Amino acid sequence: MDLTLPPTVTERAYARLSEIGAARQGKALRIAVEGGGCSGFQYSITLDAPAEDDLVLEGAGEKVVVDSVSLPFLQNATIDFTRELIGAKFVIDNPNATSSCGCGTSFSM
């Protein structure tokens, strides 16, 4: 039997949310999975107000939210923030994805 765990959020991701003042604006980082993209599913990463049926992950005074439809696709995933030469962005390390696209936002299961 597989153990189902909600996604985890790194300290770097919470620190970036704090830098941009998400909580002060009444917003959370929303991670959603939508159909589409070049591999079948794609991530939607936005700042949004938490909704009633969201899973709310909290740290460093900041929130990350996942809706109930997206949650099964993000089991055991890690939400992080990375800075690279080409830019800085939130990234998702998803062990459920069987393949992903070079764009980093599209995946298949």
C-alpha cells in the first residue's frame, strides 16, 4: 500500500513568498494541475486567495494552497523556488510524473 502524502514546500519557496509580500496582500501561492500542455498536464502557479476546499500548507507566515482536484496529481511532490541564469521561478518536483517537457511546466502520468 502506497502512503499518500500532501506536497511539501521548501523553506526557499516560503522565503520567496515572504519577499514578494504574498501574505501581506492576503494571497497564497496556488499550485494547480490542468489538462493541456505538451505532455498532457500542466502546472498553473499563481498568487490567489485561499478557497474553502483548498489544502493549505503554511510556513514562515506564508501559505501555499492546492485545490482538491489537483491534490491527487501532487501527492508527495515538492514545491521549491530556484534561481538560475535564465531566471528565477517556483518549481515542482513531482514523483508522480512519468515524463516532463523541457519547459518545466508540462508533464504526463
